Amino acid sequence: MKKILLLGAGYGNMGLLKAINKEVFTQAQWTLINNTPYHYKTIALHDVASGKHNRSVLFPLKEVLDKNIEIIEDTIQTIESQHVIGKNANYEYDYLIVGLGFSSDSFGIPGVAQYTKSITSYDSARMIQAQITNTLQSYIENKDSNNLSFIVCGGGFTGIEFAGSLAQEVKKQCDVRGIDFKEVKIYCIEAMPKILPMFSENLMQLGLQRLKELGVNVLTSSKILECKQGSVVIEQNGTQNEIHANTIIWTAGVKGNEVIANSPFFTSGRSKIEVNEWLQPINQKHEMTTIFVLGDCAALKDSSSGRFYPPTAQLAKQQGEYLAKILETILQTETTKQLDIQTLPQFQFKLQGSICSIGQGYAIGMLGNKEIKGFVANMLKWIVESQWNYQLSGLGGIFKED
């Protein structure tokens, strides 16, 4: 039987495994390797980091996946032709699906790796939440004002969603501990002239107003020059300034998984592999007709604009669902003849809207060509997330509590 090896349990591979015809699991040997025993909702990690959510974002793989799929917990180190090297063992494959997720990108700015924390996984989000709690408790003991200061580096989706959630959750903790929330300082630093550049000026202004109401100080056109222990150095209007805080969160950029960069087998950039319309690697030194890449590790161009699609959960999920159909065809055909994959339908991304939550009960976004805001946008975002919960584990996943 053919060996189909899937790396990573993110939206791409989970979308694939939940969409594919279950009969296909008996037509090949399916193995999923992940560094944790669960899938976590990446789009909700900002709420884990702030303390709003915890285990409700987790879905144990053995509970939500077909029993015919072998699930192995291991950390992948490098990928080579015909096999993958993990920390615990090596794994052979006939077909490889790479969906390893993302890593933080410092853009070469000094001090980012040493003095900031990034929301890149469930464990990293929990570490941030623990630090927030510890700094607030430390303030009670030592009255260090820097323990009441929080810096969020980056005004994209993750940064804005985290800043909004952080403001609300810190206020709750302050109320419990008897700390005056007016003493808390939350900064969101963005190098570009505006936050959320994918949205219109109107939506951006609504987002700024919402953040201001929550107590977040947004600094735009502010280039981060250096991160230090307890401070961030920025340049704004030609003037350098240093902002102090004992909690600094880096959300300014992501790239593909480091495994890609560590695998000379691939030609890549920023740990991403450029793929064609069938999600296969292109511009490579070797032929890779049995390898597919999806999600954060894939660089896929929009044929109409010529630009690379930004990595999102809905893109990865649609890639996985598309690849499910492709693999069904491959497995059903290869027993009788050699299949030319370029005779199969190409992947086409259908944008289903984009919604950014800014604290509990409020969101802004686009649904088609229509701008949405407030409670309605927030409810639509909840519905989308609930659909994914249901796809993974049925009704029980929708209302699962922390």
C-alpha cells in the first residue's frame, strides 16, 4: 500500500482529513505526524494569550480523526527525498503533504528573539498568559510601573485582536486584584501609517476608535529599531523614543515553518515553498510530483493579481479540502494507469470574508463587498468558528467550555 505522510495538524491537513471520503483510508497507509496530540485553533490563540480562553481551542487528534489514521507525536527536523527525519524516528513516504504551520519573523530587528514573546502555538500563548498574570501580581508586591505596561508589536490581524482581548482581560484581573486599570498602559506599535491595511479607511478608523475605548494606545508610522529587556526603541517622525514595559509581545510578522529552511531538499524563501495550481512545489532542483504543500509553508500566487495570497486559516482549510479530492482521484486511478495531475482541476481560492474581533462582543470586517461592524460582525465570526468546531467534532465542539 502507498504511504501517505501528513506533517502538521493545522487547518490544512485537518481540513483534508475531515473532507476526504473515509473509504480512501483503507486504500493507503495514512500517517499524521504532529508535535502535540491535538489540533488547536490558531485564530483563537490571541484569546488564549490574553487569558480569555484556554483548553476550549484544543481538539484531541485521536478523538476527532478516523481510527484508520496513524497519529504519531514527534517533532519534524528536516525533509528529504522519500523520507522525513523526526526527533524520535525517520518516516518514509510515497506521498507527502506538508502543512507544518508558521513561525515568527523578526525581520532582523535586534533583540526580538531574546526579549519578546510570540503567539505561535498553544504553549507559547499559555506562557504569555502566565507572564501577564505574574507581572500584575508582581506589581502588587513591588509597585514597578513597568509591570502595568504591555507592548504589542504589530498592527495586523493578530496584533489588533490580541490588543483588544488583552485590554479587556487585564482589566478583569486588575479588578480582582484591586489595581486601578487607569494605571495600565497598553501600546500597539505599527510601522505602517495605518493598522489593518487589508481594510478600508472607514473600518480602520472604527478599529482605532474601539481600541481607544478599551484603553489601547495605538502608535502608527512607528518603526521598531530594537527590542531590549523591558523596552522597545521606535522611530516616529524622525525622532527616536523608548517605550518601557516588562511584557512585550511580537506579532509584527510570520514566515513558514523553520523545518522548510532547515531542509536543503527544498528551494525556499522565508521558510516558504512556492507551489503551483495543484499545490505542488515549483522552481525546485528535484522533481516533486508526489509532494504537496499547503497552509503557511506554501507560497501560492493569485493568478489575477500576480501577488502571493496572505496566509490565513480559510486559505489553508480550502487547500486541504481541495487536496482531499485530488488524493481520492490519485488513489483510485494509480492502480490502473499513471495519472497526470495537470489533467485534474486546479485549486481556486474563494474568499469568504474577513473579520477581525476587537475585544469581546465587537468586530469589524468585510463580507463580500459589504463592510460589517459591531455585534453583527462578531456574531458572524462566532458562526464561522462554530462551523469549524462542528466539522471537527460535532455539536459537542461548539459549546465546549474551558
